[in-house]
Amino acid sequence: MRYLSFDLEATGLDQNDYIIEFGMIPFDTETKTLEENLARTFTVHCPSFETLKPQLAPWVIEHNEGLIKMAHKEGVDHTTFRKMMEEYLQSPDVKDYFQPTAISQIVLFGKSVNSIDIPFLNRDLGWGFMKEHFSHRVLDLTSTALTLIDLNFLPDECASGSDLMKYLGMGEVEHTALADARNTAIMYLKLVEMFFNNSSE
């Protein structure tokens, strides 16, 4: 299968918080490769850091101040973000990459995507946009990890994305959208390979 791995950075986890960065990269589970030439990242406009600071969580203030300031200064508005996504999804290279799959629409892949990421995209890109371009099916690394924990294939601590990344020997989470989208895809490919090798023994 081919999936579009994505991640976003936001000003927080509440429904009124802002997307500030979006990253995506397609990958193929058969060839176990990421399509680097189709990787993209967008910075999305938000209010100034000073305006947002009173309502920001301490973690966000500590880790995302620079990204929020960049999003405020250089980020595109939602209309432009939607247009750039449309151009990407309709481009010949992207359509050619996903065309051979059994599912006609692109399947999104990420980590805990149903809690924050997809609701934010539904809000900012629009329900119609999401329904037009993406399958109602999604693949979630967190759900995959929990299933493998239930099967006693992974230790309990791998329920945490950062601990799973360490378990797989991949270091620390970078907390930038494209890097996290890329690393999440790599983690899934590693898990698939580990599970396949274990099952064939």
C-alpha cells in the first residue's frame, strides 16, 4: 500500500488553537521507500506570539516560540494553504504515485491523527476538501503500536510515540512537521519489517 504520511505543529491541542506548520511525505510499504521528491512542508499564518502567549501551554512556549513567530511573519493564510494543497494533490507526479493503489483516494497516515490532526484539517481546509481528496480510511501509528503491545510484540512503553522512536533506535522526536511525518513513516516500515520477520521464523 501507499500512504501519505503527514504531521502538523500547532499552538496547542484545543479546538481553537492554530495550525502553524504542516508537513507530508508519501511512502510505499511494498518497496519500503519514502518518496522524498514529493515531500512538502508549509508554514501557516497565526497571530503573534505575544498575542497568543497568555493562553499557550508551557511546553509550547518553551519549544515552539520560534516556529510561532515564523508562522506569524511568513505563514500563508488558510485560503493559500488550501490552494497549495490542491495544487500538490492534483499534480501529475502525485496522481501518478497514488494511482496504482487499490483505493482510489489517498489514505492519510500519521500518529494519533483522529484526536487533533484530522479535526484541525477538517476545520481549516474544509470538510468538502478532505472528503474530495482523502479516503475515509486512515492508518494510525499509535493504533498499530497499541495492537502490537496487545499481541506482546512490543513493550508497554511503546504506547508513547517518543518511546517507540527510542525503542526503534531512531533517537529523539524533532517536533517539526516534515521531520515528524518522515520519522513516523519510517517507524511504521520498521514495525512492519519486524513483525514480518518474527512471523516467518
